[in-house]
Amino acid sequence: MIILMDENLSSPALATNLNTHAKQYGCVFHLLPQHAMGFDDDDLPEVCRREGAVALLTNNKEDFGVEVALYRALIKAGVSAIVLRLPNPQVEKPDLAFLTSRVVKHLRKIVRELENANESLSLTVRKDRVKVDSVQELLRQRLM
């Protein structure tokens, strides 16, 4: 199972750290392809699909919680989003150890949810839990 890392998180060092732990769960983290750097968020689900990724890992909380176009793109591409919630929203690039520990702590649940999904999901990763939502349901609520 491939999880693509968005532009905010596409660090070779972070991918290496995550992949050290990810092997045991049957997943691998890939960097965003160079040609996709600078793409709009709603173009990234299609990049994920073309790269064979089931999900996009991001810490871009502003866009990944509200964009109708993004929800539609996730559904169309059949891709899920894994959104890391950071303790300090002012920090754009948190340190590698923090990001690695935040993901690894919940990686078993993340992989299980993605493996069992029959639709696009939004997995919001917080310190103590992973909140799982249907993207279709989030879109429906947003359009109400």
C-alpha cells in the first residue's frame, strides 16, 4: 500500500523515518513526484491515483477540511486523505521526530482503515486518536 506525502511533508528524511516503521504494516511512504510540486490541492488525488497511492498524507489543515473541490477530487480518484493535526498551527514545518512519532503511533489503525475502506476516507490524526470520516459524508454535510 502506497501513501503519497504532499508537498508540505515531502522530505526524503521523513520518508526514510516513516518507511523504517511502515514495512511491518505493509505500507510504504513515497515523496510527491517532482512534476506535481506546486499543484493545487484538488489536483493531488489524481496524482495519487496515477502513482498507485491509496492515500495522501498532509498537514495542510486549512484546505483539507473545507474544500468542496478537494472532497470531489478525492472521491473521483478513489483516494483517501490522512491529515496530521499539529499542536501549534503556526508551525509550518515541524521537526522530523515529531512528525514520525505522530504517524507511527497511529500507523496500525491508519493502515487497517485504509485496507478496509470501500470509499474515500478522511483520517484526521491527532495526538491521542485517529478520527475517520467518509469523504462522501463530509461533502454532503458541506453542501447542506
